[in-house]
Amino acid sequence: MRTDHRELIRRLALNDESTLGDVMAGRIPGPDSLLDTKTRALVRLAGLVALDSETASLQVGVDAAFGAGAQD
């Protein structure tokens, strides 16, 4: 199976059960392997914001993003 992220997202959007099974079984590289450190930290921070996380959790996310090279 191709591990190109666009193809993976397309197959998941189409509810391809085989692809979902591959992802759940760890046979396809996870999103961490597709993103650089800074982008991964920013995506995690965005998730914390979207979940309306507590201030302490947000601060940890901000610190991680700054540590990875993000700027204001």
C-alpha cells in the first residue's frame, strides 16, 4: 500500500476498511513521521486549543512549540 499522506487521507475519507485496519495495526507510518518537529508541536497545540484544554496544558503545548522553533 502507498504511504503517501494524500493517498492515505483519501482512502480514509472513503471509509476504506482495509486502510483503516492498516493504520490501526501500525502498518502505515503515523502522522509523526510526516511532520517536522515544529509543525508537529503546532498541530498538537492546535488540538489542545480545539479541545478547550486547561491553561496548564496549553502552556505545556506553547512551551513545546517554542522549544521546537515556533515564534509568536
